[in-house]
Amino acid sequence: MESTINYSEKIPNNVNLAEDRALQRALERWQPEFLDWWRDMGPDGSSNFDVYLRTAVSVEPSGWAQFGYLKMPDYRWGIFLNPVEGGATINFGEHKGEPVWQDVPGEHRANLRRIIVTQGDTEPASVEQQRHLGLTCPSQYDLRNLFQVNVEEGRHLWAMVYLLHRYFGRDGREEADALLTRRSGDTDNPRILGAFNERTPDWLSFFMFTYFTDRDGKFQLAALAESGFEPLARTTKFMLTEEAHHMFVGESGVARVIQRTCDVMKELATDDPAKVRAAGAIDFETIQRYLNFHFSVTIDLFGADQSSNAATFYTAGLKGRFDETKRTDDHVLKGLAYPVQNIVDGRLVDHEVPMLNALNEVLRDDYIKDSIGGVERWNRVIDKAGLPFRLKVPHKAFHRKIGSLSQVRVAPDGRVISEAEWNANEANWLPTADDRAFVASLMGRVVEPGKFAGWIAPPVVGINRQPIHFEYVRFN
């Protein structure tokens, strides 16, 4: 039977897809199931819109961001790996200095499959979480950015499915199918990681999610980009080019919410949250509670503070640290220690543990430093407006559900507190039903080019040097 897919057009790739008949057959079977999933769980009611999207058609600087109008179901979800680096060696663990693997070593097959499936599962999950947001977009500019994030999460799913089909045989094919059957928030068949079963009901949640949770994606992908299994490392390195845009959407989105709030507070000469809300802006206190929630849910994604799996993945050369090659230790880590926090006599106390077992905590701490940087940039918006409020990242023990810190109640400032004190203050620290109802009440759809909802400021510049009033989405 002749191939039904033109592999250079329909699925742009640099993996010689046209010459790999077994892989062609596998993907020809999987692609219709993916499109069915997209129609069922992708952006609600959007299939006939012409959207100004960028598409990756090669890994070259001139090819990974081609802009133009297309309908999202016609998006060309490509398969791209960064170019091979000749003579590459494994940079860490017990295989340090040995040539990278082009095929899956038998003894690491189950662990590599688990790593790829867990990463792959996050991609369709976030599309499902964001499915209804287009119905309440604050502008065409934002609608287009949502859709760009959605199609790129779809491409990242393709990237992981390629690895499963290409390197893991029948097991891989079954796992690729299962990635399309789990559903975010489903009680019977949920997504693998907790944060990807949370609802994303409004645009403030979306911006916080893309700032904090896609930043987790950056750190996880960067750790996988160090892998001794070179196809995985090359795949995730290319994915990082797209992940940067998702974090930009979040950081700039929250900054624009803050800017609008600053403008309203100055116009009204008030810092009263009730008056800010009455004027149709989102008060700083609510923004802080959303920040607390999304940050705390996201840092749980890094796993338990002590993990034998993390030690195994590192020692085996499967998953490194963020910026592994820039670190100055021996990249084997035996005999090295790292502080994790435990509760001693009702206080948080640093406790040294073997670094190999604390690698989740190492990655989490790197992530926290990076997250704080963006929050400080949000504070500069407030500073520039001459207002005294400061947003803060809560303590890493706050509102944890995983690891030893999940056993205690901790305030945002790091104090270990009683259950009674937590119950008395939870409404000050995490979004309440009233907060979510208020934010939801602002979510009216704005789609006239150049117009923006009253709770968010326009961006400084448009997309791909286009004006802000450009028609980013054409409704048919």
C-alpha cells in the first residue's frame, strides 16, 4: 500500500521518516488517533479559525519559526532532533566519558521508557487543561498565543511519541496509544502528575501556569537534554526552543495584569482591594494568592526531596542536572552531600544527605532561583508605578503535597504552624472560591483586533514584528 502521508510536507522532520517504513506505518496508525484526540480535547470550537502561527520546519535558525495563517488541525506537527554532535560522550554518572548511546541499553529500557512517558504525558495534559480558555480570551493577541502554546504542546507530544515508536517496539506503541486515552482531571484515568490534573479555569491561572509549570518543563527538559541516550537528549534540546515562548507568555501575561492593576490603583488613588476589584482589575492580594498556589503545586512536580530513582537515573547516565556541564564537581557525586529540609522540634532544619539521593531537590532549588528572578521583574512593574506592594515567592515548604514537607503545615514565610493557624489563614494565602468567582467574572471574550479586556494591559510589541492591532486570528 502506498504511503498516505507526504513526510516532508505533512510531518516536517529530520529523522529520515520517508525511508523508515516501520516507523511510517506506526505513525500512520497513530496520527488519526491524535487528530481525534485534538478534535475532542484540543481548543474548544477553534478548528475552523485561521490562526497566525509559527511552525517548525527544520532545526536551522531560519526554519524553526515559519509564520503564517493556518487552521490548527492542519498544523504540521513535526519531529525534530538537534543535529548530532560528532564524538559526543556521556557527561555524568558511572558511564562518564563513554560514547553516548544511539540505541536503548537493555538494562535501562524500563527506566528510559518511564522517563519519556512521564514527560510525554504532560504535553496533552496541558492542552486539555486549557481547552476552554479561548472562549474567554482577553484579546486576539492572547488568543493566538494560547493557540501557539497548544500546538507546540502537541508537537512535544509527537516528539516523545516518535521516541516511543522508534526505540521501544510494541511497549512503546502501547504507551503512545495510552498518552491519548488519559485525561486531565479524570477520576478513573487521570494524567500521571498531579499538577496536570488541576483545572486552568481562567486566564490568570493560565498565565501563572505557563510561567511556573512550563518553567518546570524547562528544567526537566534541560536535565533530559544531558541524557546519555542521545536521541532523547537531541529531542529535548530542540523542545527547549519552544518552551521559552510558553514561559514568555506567562511572564509577560502576569506583568500585563499587574500593569493594568497599577494603572487602576493610580487612577483611583487607592490600595483597597475591594475598590480595585470594583473597577474591574485584579488586586495584588489575589495575584499573590494565585502565585502561591501555582508555585507550590509546581515544585511538587520535582518529586520527593530524597529519591533513589533520581540517584539511579543519574548514576546510569539517563538524566543529568540542569547545566550539568557547567558544574565544577566530578559529575559522579559519590561522597558528596546536599542539604534538604526536615522538621526537628517543630522547626525546619537543614539536614545533609547524599547528593545522589537529593537530585530532585537540587533541580527544585535551581528552579526556585529561576522563578524568583521573574517575580522580581513583576515587582519592577509595581516599583515603576511607585506603589509599595511586593509579590513574593512562598517558602518551598508551603502547601506541599509530596515528600517529607507534606507532613507539616508551613506558612508562606517558612514558619511551621498548627493546623488551627493554617485554617485561620488559608484564605489569605491561597485562592478562595470567592477569588476564583471574581476572576471568572472578568473573563469576557474580546476578539476585535487591537482591543483588550479591562483587566489586562496591551503588550509592548506584537508577534513577529506585527502591530498589536494585527488580525492574529481570522474567524470563519
